[in-house]
Amino acid sequence: MMSLPLRTTLFAACLLSGLACALPTGALASTGGTTSASHNNTGGVSPTDPRFAPAKKGKIVAGLAVPPVGAPPQVVEVINAANQIVKTPYRYGGGHRSFIDTAYDCSGSVSFALHGANFVTSPLDSSSFMSWGLPGKGKWITVYTNPGHAFAMIAGLRFDTGWRNRNVRGTFPGSGPRWAKARPTRGFAARHPNGF
């Protein structure tokens, strides 16, 4: 008896063979490794075509972030690290002597999350984040910082210790690391890890 994966593979191969036979004669001709606008309009899809890219926005389920399908492993590691300290209390200076602490402040929380993918090797304060990474918004991760506060947008979700979260009852500024939706970024410098 044939295993299910082998049957599925054989079925897919037969289906593709049948489709190849149905295509016009020149449809399978090599393009010599080049791509032009005319080739893009023939139904082929570039792997970088934004219309077909995987969703880049995570979800919040029971207070924890769920990474989107197709997120790079480093983004998943940052989200998983942040989830470890969600709902810990806020304490000014928390998470700065060591990544492991019983309470975290804003930059201590962001540092802990980024350390999950080795984007930082020691905790940073909000002023230090102003020169961390590269300037501007990242594709997956952006740290918004000024001398008094830092928070991160990771896969479209805000990881923050401040700012009233109207989506979660009982969450107030300074309550500790939490996931939430976006907040205004005026007055903050945007920084991101290289490639993310």
C-alpha cells in the first residue's frame, strides 16, 4: 500500500505534467534568467510580489502575540521572548541589570524581546536605543524611542509598558509589558535591526 505523502507527491507530479502539456508551445521557453515587464504579465508571480506575500501582522490571543504565518524565525523568536514576560509588573529600571528580572520597564522589556533573537547582547535604555540598529521603520521590527520611553512594533503589534490600552480592560500606563495595537509615534525615533 502506498503512503499518503507519496500518493500526494505522485498526484501533484501528474497534475503538473498535464498542465505542461496544455500550455502553448512557447510558454515553457527559458527567459535566460532575465525578467521583463512583459513576462510578469503572463500569469507568473514573483516570490517578492507584495500582492502575494504572507501576512505580516500577528494576532493577540489571550494577551499573547501569535506570529503571522511566514514570519522569519528571528521575528518568531522575538515574539516568543516577549510573550515570556507579558503580564509581569512594571518597575523603573526593571530588566537592566540582567535580562532575567521579576519586573520590567519599557526599555528593559524591549531589550528582553530583542535578546530572544540576539539583536541585543545586553539590556539598553531608551536613550541607547536611539543609536541602536538602523534608522527608520523596519519591515518586521521597529523600535520607537526617545530619551524617556521606548516601545516596539513587532509583526504589526505593539509591545509596550505604557499608554492606555483601550483593547484590554485594566491595562494602564506603567502596568508592565503588554501586547496592543499601534499607538501614535510622533516624538519618537524609529530604529530597526538590519534586514528586519
